[in-house]
Amino acid sequence: MESSIDWTRHPAMIVWTDDWNMCAWAQDQATWEKTRHLPFMQTRWSSGTLETAPEVEALFDVLRRHRSGDGLPVTFEAYYVVGNPDFDAIRANGFQHYVDVGIDAGVPDSWQRGPFLAKAKEGVEEGIWRPEYHFRSHHFSAENWMRRLRNNDPVAREMFELHMYVSETVPERTNENDEPFPDPFGWIRTGVERFERAFGYAPTSIRNHEQDHEPIAAAGIRTATLADKGDGFPATGTRSTKADLFHMGRCLDFEPFMSDDMDEVLGTAKSAIADRLTLNTPAILSSHRRNYASFAGDVERNLACLDALLGHLEATYPDMTYLINDEVRQLWESGVSTRHFGGNVLVRNWTDAGTRSVPLQHPAGWRATGVETLRQFGSGESPQIDAAGTQVVVPPGDYRVTMERTENE
């Protein structure tokens, strides 16, 4: 299906950021220093660690300094791992079966970081942070890990005692997220339920979708991220042949921590974005948590590099809009989209067909009480809310609808 949007007229940007809530690699500086001699710890990645609230806030500060084409702050789509090993429970069952701590229940005791998830929820309410689904495990097979532990593999056991599950290099691991045991539908359904309890809404997108697509779609997820195929054409807009999943393809890995030359990092990013925008699709960057939470002392530099890139994009493409995957799918298919954050619904009508009536689809117990015009394309008509407060009629443009709870809620 071809897009209903001319993306050259509506330049758009999505930034994915991965690995949030992942309890890896080491939980503190001393443990990282102690294990750095091991082969699987001798990468720039291994200094990454679970985020703290101040680290999340430092990233938020950069996002707030820059504006999307609709006048709102930049939005990042953040992918959260929804499970981490429950080391005490695994030891208690004699390494017989894997047990994890859900994101809605916190993290393993030895990985406590304070209110980092509460800080993330503040970003959700503000509209600058959009958590999505990054599976229940990350870059390891829990089944193989349990087998190694039962067989007294010395490296796996040593790492386990340090409450670390990373115990081999990436090439040595099986397919990442190599679950879900006998019940793939139940495995991801549990993960999605955890996510919804943690953030108050169901995820719409998945990063890392190596498993069968049917269970993912059955759990209500609508978009899946891909690496572009390298044939010169983006994956964005293609679809799974097995389930109702809309594919999104990135054009660049934006990882300042991987380089000592920030000018080169910025130059590569600027070029990749410019090239992608000529292909009539959104430009999509991937930027991992490692840039923003680390023991290596490079976080401030990485944030400055991000700040410089966002400043360049704001100056070069003042009309560029920061979207999330689910907005792209809606716009691609119908030319209209909605996104909820806090007590707001962001409504976009990017069609050439004039005024559209848009269902707000906010959770039950809410109604629209006001609408702010952020940007219009052509028509000077005023947006209108229906009497029930459940739909808004908008000419082409971007609008922020204010929602309030009804007396019955």
C-alpha cells in the first residue's frame, strides 16, 4: 500500500532509543571495573548500565530545548525491556527454570536505582517520551542461560554471583530474545500486560521482533521496527506477510559513544537524514541508552552531540515533525493520526481532502474540553469538538485537544 502522505511536503523524523530498564551490563562502577578483563566486557557497550532518574532528566533537558515542526518539544520513542532476571528466585529453584521481575514490579534488589521509572512517566505526561515494547529479555536466551547455570558453567556462574546475566559475546548467543518457551502467545501477552500496568497504556510498537509475528500482532502491537535491507529502499511502509504488522525501517544508528570524532558522527547523521528525506518516507534514527547512561564518563559529550544534531535539524528543517511509529502507520494509511499523552490528544490531519472528523479514542471516562491549533496547512477554519466530546472536526493541520475526566470517572 502506497502512503497517503507526500512525505516530501511533510518531512518527518522518528528517533528510537533502546534498552531502557535493562539490567545490564554491570550494576555499579566497581563491578564493571572488576569484570572488564572478560572478553564479553571488552566493548564500548559494556560500560552501559541501568539508568538513573538524573540521567533520564538530563536527556529530557536536551529534548525540551528543541522544537518539532508543530511547535511542541522533540519526542523520543523509547523501547523498554519489560523483564529482568530474578536472581534470588532462580537460585531458590535450583536453576531449574527462568524467573523474571516485571517492569511493573521494579528491578532485582541489587539493581535498585531509585525513581527512574517515575521520571520516565513524567516525560510521558509531558509528551517528550513515548515508551514502547522491547521484549521481556534482551540479547540473551534465558533457556540456554539456565542450562549453563545448571551445568555449573564457570563463567555463567561467576557472572550470576555478581547478578549479571551477560556471560558471553553477542556472536556466541542464540537469537536474541530466544523465548517464549512453549507458549509464545502467553509469553508476550504477559509482557504487554506488565507494560500497560507500568505506563498506563498498551504498547503499539515493538523493537526486536525476531519471534513469530502472529503472537506479537495478537497482543495488540501494530508496528515493528526493521533494519533497512541495504538495497537503497527503506523498509518503512512494508508489511509482514504473516500478521498485521506495519514495518518501520531506520536509516542510521546514531551512537556518539561508538566514536571519538563527534564531527564525523554529526556529519554522517546529517547526510543520512538528508538522503532519506528525498525518498518520500520519514527519516528514522536509532540511538541506544548506552549514550545516556554509562560508567565511561562520556555521557555529557554524547548529550552535547545529540543537542548539536537536534539544533541542526531544527534550523535546517523548521517544518520537520517528530512522530512515533504508530502515528506514521496511521498517517500512511489514512492521512490522519492521533496520539495520547497526559490529558492531551495530538491530532494530525495531513490529507489533501479538507476537513476531517477524527474520533479521539481516549479511554472511557474522558471527554474533550478544548482544542488548540498548533499548525494549519491552508485552511483558516477553526477546529470543532462534537457535543459528546469524543470527536474533533479539523481542517488540515496539527491540533492539541485537551481532555478532562467526566464526573462519573
